[in-house]
Amino acid sequence: MPELAPVTRATLPCSRPALSVGKVDAAFAYLPVPDGLSVEPLTTEARVVCLSATDPLARRATLRLADLADRPMISLAQEVSPVERRFWAVGPRPDGTRVRYTDHHVTRVESLLSAVSFDGAIAFLPAVAAELFPRPDILYRTVADLEPCGFGVVWPERAGENCAGITALTDVCRRLRDQGGLPAGTMRRTEEEPPPAAGG
């Protein structure tokens, strides 16, 4: 069997170039993904908004996208594809409002959260971020009309045709998904409640 490069769980879409240059053969990643990548969807998860703890909106347990219309969005790295950028920024918003982006670009979740706490901007992340990245200067809040995100196995289209390792990986993940055996505490199904908001 051909060797399968290490599988990584992508934290931000900008980690995907590792797939395109062959550093890894497959990755667990949040969806959507750009053209040229194949996907085996595994589950879906709610998204939340990240706010500075000093933001007046953070006092509310639940928000709507319209409440966030005047908040700038943290920019992801420039290599992030347009489809991913639009999805994670919800741009344009359902009412047609254009999203304003910050001038700097981030490549790591930690940098994104620091930018939120310092600049008064916002970001949308999978709901599990509230468990994985608790910070006293950041609050995670439910957005009632925010579409959830998908999560799955991703690999380059050209590699999947001849890589037995990718085939084996996707087969195992598909069986786990269909049997309800996906790991608890890292990915959440749509019918589950989102994790408690950190810091309040």
C-alpha cells in the first residue's frame, strides 16, 4: 500500500495549501473547500461569532447577522479561496450588506482571536472553538441565522484516483459516520446543542 502522508485537522482554511503541494495526502477539514479537492462529508457543526469581551453585543446570549453588520471581519490569509472567504465571512450578508475586512490577514486561530480582542472586529468559527480556545478576552455567542459548517475528509482530486491509503481512510471514516461512531467532543452534529458560550 502506498504511504499515506500524515493526516492533519485544518484549523483555518489557509492550511489547505499543504494538500496542493503534496505535504499531506489528506486532511480533516472544515467545508467548503476550493475546486480541485475531493470531499467525503462526515458531519455538520454550528458556527458561532467571536467577539471581544468588551463589545456591548457580547452581553447578549444570542445575536442575528443584522446585529453584526457594522462590525469588521477578521481577514484570513490571502491564499484562502474566494468560496471559503465568502462562507466564513458570510459575505455578502443575506440582506445584501457587504462585509468590511480588517487590513491584516491571519493564518492561525490564535492570531485571529487576538485580533478580535484588540481591534473590535469579529470572526465566525465552528462552535467547538469555544471549548478548544477559551480566553478571558473573547466571548463566543450564538447567531440564530448563521448557517452551520460541514466537516469532512479532504484530498486532492488527482491523488485520490491512485492512492490506496486515501481510499482506506475515506472508507473507515464513512463507516464511522454511518454507524454514528465519530469522536465526541471534537465534532458536533446539527441536532446537538452548541457548546456553552465561554466567559458567560
